[in-house]
Amino acid sequence: MNDQHDFLFFKFSNVRRMIMSEKEVLVKLRGINKQYGTNQVVKDLNLDIYKGEFLTLLGPSGCGKTTTLRMIAGFETPSSGEMTINGEDLINKEPFDRNINTVFQSYALFPHMSIYDNIAFGLKMKNMKKADIKPKVEEILELVQLTGFGGRFPHQLSGGQRQRIAIARALVNNPQVLLLDEPLGALDLKLRKQMQVELKRMQKKLGITFVYVTHDQEEALTMSDRIVVMNSGYLEQLGTPDEIYEKPRTKFVATFIGETNLFEATIAQVDEDEVLLNFETGCMRGLGKDFELDEIVYASVRPEKMNFGSSNFYKPSMPAVVKEHIYIGSIVKCIAMLPNGQEVKIQRLSGEPLPKPNEVINLYWEPEDATIMHSREDTLFSLIENVNLGGAYDDSK
Amino acid sequence: MIFMHNTRPDRTRPHLIGTLFACSIYLFLFLPIFVVILNSFNANKTKPYATFKGFTFEWYIKLFDNPALLSSFGNTLLVAFASTVLSVLIGTLAAVGMHRYKFKGKSAIDALLYIPVVIPEIILGISLLSVFAWVSIPRGLITLILSHVAFSTPFVIFTLRARLSGYDLTFEEAAMDLGANRIKTFAYVTLPLILPGILSGGLLAFTLSIDDVIISYFVNGTVKTFPLKVMESIKSGVAPDVNALSTLILLGTTGIVLLTQSGLFKSEAKS
Ligand SMILES: Nc1ncnc2c1ncn2[C@@H]1O[C@H](COP(=O)(O)OP(=O)(O)O)[C@@H](O)[C@H]1O
Ligand SMILES: [Mg+2]
């Protein structure tokens, strides 16, 4: 009886620990700034990296992803801010004293060493015995599916194989954090897709914390547990791929991640947790709190959330003219144009009934499918630059 | 068909004129060397030495009875080795530093490096002599070595910098990332990767030192190097034992060239 109780307690606490450990903070960045001369590259970055997670830094080229990674690796020193690992200061540690390893974008395999020696390098530096090194190298070569390649030299491998060796060379040291800077950037599309799956598999199997840098949003969405969206040195949004995609908090995130339709509007009415939006070409509802009357906002609606209504539709909607259909495999992209010239993307599964080109329709969305964001603009309709009404509206007159 | 022939000459077969041209160039280059070798086996004992009067090893035997000539050769080797080691040390540090760090006046230093290279040797010789007189270092082996270091170091730096321009500092970051401290990083990664550059720079410094006459002439004091000894003896025609030593030196350098061509420096060709 007592035994069973103990067992259950043990089991329960284990489960609890497993759940808890997912949220255990490993690396902590607080108020990190990095300046090169007058060029501020990373701006007041606050970030908790959890133990065992796959965290992705996502953003356009030049937004400071590599710099952030290099600060964690120890190749760059922050201009200000604090950085800890397991609560210990990290900033004053040399790169070779950090239990953190990097997979470089150029792989940086030592050209004068065999694959075996490349992988063994980190272990040798830790003064591990030769007899202990061998099985470790062989085990990791098996993990990256390159058993028997130890005797070759880097220049005798293909790009994809070198990439795996670079990963193996870092992973064999069993780092607390593995940093990867666009590791798949040099591979062709097919190999990249395959490596995405494999990297994720390795990360799960080994339970090592991955900090992954990419400018490819699709890659970030498929691989990550959490995504940090960066833009010109700022952290724009931090969240799970779902949150980032479904609930973008800024215009930048909405447009950078996936395809979306972005509309400018003013708040016409504030209800309990819903707002009425006044667009240039119509009225529509959206979910949202903390908005003020007459405030300028953006509404972001994903193409797959846009709906067609007939021309005599009664709900809040926007009139538009269908311009064209683009068939992409199993989906159809439909482009429609609003009276002010803005193009709207609508996505449907192929086979679904669609209005024909040149047909006048009413576009609408469900309030919960629109993401409403504060705009930093103080003038309305800055979004639409080239107003070209096209022939379709002349015809419909 | 004639047009076809003219527009697409057969590039795999050498043209007769081309062959003759190439042969004459090689003749021009190698005839003097051949004459030296031939004369080292020339049995002619009276001046002019140039007329060939039968085959002999006599000069090679005589050579080893000529302590002045042999010791001059010893001096040359000593100066060459010492100055090569020093200029390679200085040059490597300079080249690595200039590759790695950005600092004020770097381009000025870069440009200044060319001056000892383009300056007429006779001026460099006079300048060095003045400096040695000024700080009153007695002329001899020391001044010879210092002077040779002065003129060969820029060449070592140039050779290494050309080599380093393709060298990615990421390798060093990778080494440190894997736990190697700075000394280990240099020993296991930097040095092996730049070694071919160091060796070719060293070889250049060595050859520059071994046949230097002009600068050595100003700073040698009473010490005679082999080229100076040859210059001295040439006033009365080229002595046959000088030919013999020259032939031996030729043999040595040809050996080194063949050795380097046949894969001693293979890693240089690879990357
Ligand atoms: N060593 C450096 N010196 C000066 N500017 C730098 C240096 N490294 C990066 N930068 C600048 O910092 C910005 C961010 O660079 P980086 O972190 O590499 O961006 P990302 O990896 O997101 O493309 C760029 O504008 C780049 O020019
Ligand atoms: Mg980058």
C-alpha cells in the first residue's frame, strides 16, 4: 500500500518535473545592446531561452540575428546588458570556456584535418582520452548518418555531408546550447527540407537547446518551439509558431510571416471585446481590446480567412472585383481588387466554387479571423501607394 | 576549308616557329649554367680558363683544399639560415597581425613595406652602413644578418599576406568554440593552415640572402660570403674551383626545387 503510494508519488513528481523542465530558463539576456561605432545593431534585447527548446531567431538580413548569436557564443561582447547561463554570468567568459557550440554558416571544417579529427577536436581540447574519444566520434557519425566517413577530408565531401559533419562536430561535445547560424542556407531546396526534418529529429533525441538563426519564415515555422521575430535590432515578437502566425502583434510580423492582407482603418466603435473598423472601402468587425475611438489601426487577415459573399450580401463587407485565379497545386489563389485599387489575396482549396474573373463580389471575414494592431502612423491610408482602378470598374459602371 | 583552317588552328600541335622560339629561350637561360658546369670539369690550367682541354675532377678536389672559399660558403649558409629564421618570425607576426586587426595607419604601413623592396639595393646598403656606423656596431656577421633580415622581411610579409588573403578567420573562431584556448588555436589551426605560406616566404628569404652581393658588400667588414669571394676572385677570371662550388650549389638548389615540386608542399596546392 505504502509502496504503491511511493511509486505513484515518484511517478507523479517525475511527470511534474518533466512538465516543469520545459519552462526552466537556461540562458537569460537582459537589456542587451550592441553597437558598432554609431551603428546600433541589437537594441535592448530581453530574452529567456528555455532548457531543451528549439528557439529560432527570425528576421530579414541585417536585423542583428548573427550578432545576437555571436554574443551568446562569446565572439562579440555586448555594449551593455547582462547575460547568464544557469544563473552564472556569461559575458566575462571566453568562448573556449563556454559550454556552447556553434554550427557556422560556412561550416568552418578544418581543411587540414580528417573528418575524424575534426569531430574529435573538441573532445581532445577537453583532454579526453583517445580510447574514450573513438566511440563518441563513431556514435555521432552514426547519428548524422555518415558512418565510415571518418578517414576522409572535408574537401572530399559534398555540401550536404559537410553540413552534417559541422553539426556532428558541435554536437559531440554535448553542449548546453547549440547555436546554428543559417546552417541550411547553402543547400538546395530538397536537401534543405530533408535536413530540417533531421535537425528537428536530432534535437528531440538529444534534448539539447537549439538556438537557430534563419531568414526563412517557413523554416522557422516548421522547426521551432518558439520564434523570436527580429527587425532592425528590435525584438518584434516572441511566441510559438502558432501565436506568431495567428496573432501577429505588429505590422512587420504580420507581413513578414506568411502571406497576409493588410488594411488600414480607424476604430469606429469600441464594444466589450470587439471593435468596428472603418476602412476606406467599407466597414468590418474585428476582435480587440485596448483600442481607442478614432485610433488608426492595421487589420491583418490571412488569405485563407477571406470569404466571398454575393454582390447583394447583407453583413459588413467590402465590395471588390475578381481579377484572376492562380492555381498552385492543391490550392487556388484568387486576386480581387477593392475600389481604391488595393489588391486582396484570397486562398481556397482547388475544387471549391469560385466567383469568375470580373465578377463583383463582397469580401468579408469573421471578426475572430482579423488581427487588429496599433499603427504607429498618424495619417490614414499611407498603405496604398499606386491607386490604379483598372478597367474592371469602368466596365461595371 | 582554308578559312576553317585559319579560324581554328590545331592547338594541340606546336607550331615550328613556336618550338624554335621556345628552344632559343631555354638555350638563352640554360647555356650560361651549362658553361659553368662544363668549366668545372675543364682540365685547362692556364688562363684563359674558358678553353676546354679535357675532363677532370681536379677542381672538386682542389675546392676542398681552399679553406677561404669553403669558409666563405659557410658564412653564406650561416647568414642565410639566421636571417631566414629571423625574417620569417618577424614577417609571420606582422602578416598575421595585419591580416587580423584593423587599425589606424594600416594602409600607410602597407605602402611603406614596398619601399625596401623597390629602393635600389645600393642605397639600402649605404643606409644600413650609416646606421651601423651611427650606433657603432662593428661590421661582421651580425651586421650581415641584420641587413639580410631588413631586406628579406618585406618579401616574407608579401608572400604570407597573399596566402592569408584567402584565409578565413572563422577557422579560429571554430577552434575556440570547440574549447581551444588562444595558444592551442594557433598551434592546431592557424599555424598548420599558414605553414605553406611561411615555408615559401622562408624559401624566398633564403634564396635572396644566399646570393646577395651589393648590400653585403657594404656591411660585411672582414667577413667574406661566397658571392663576395667570387666577386673578388673574378678580377682575374673565373677560377675553376669557383665553377666547381657553383656546380655543387646548383645541384643543391635544383634538388630543393624538385623536392618542393614533387609534393613536399602538396597542401599548398590543395586548398
Ligand atoms: N563586425 C562588424 N562591424 C560593423 N558592423 C557590423 C559588424 N557585424 C555586423 N555588423 C552590422 O550589423 C548589422 C547586423 O548584422 P548581422 O547581425 O550579421 O545581421 P543578420 O545576421 O540578421 O543578417 C548589419 O547592418 C551589419 O552591417
Ligand atoms: Mg546573419
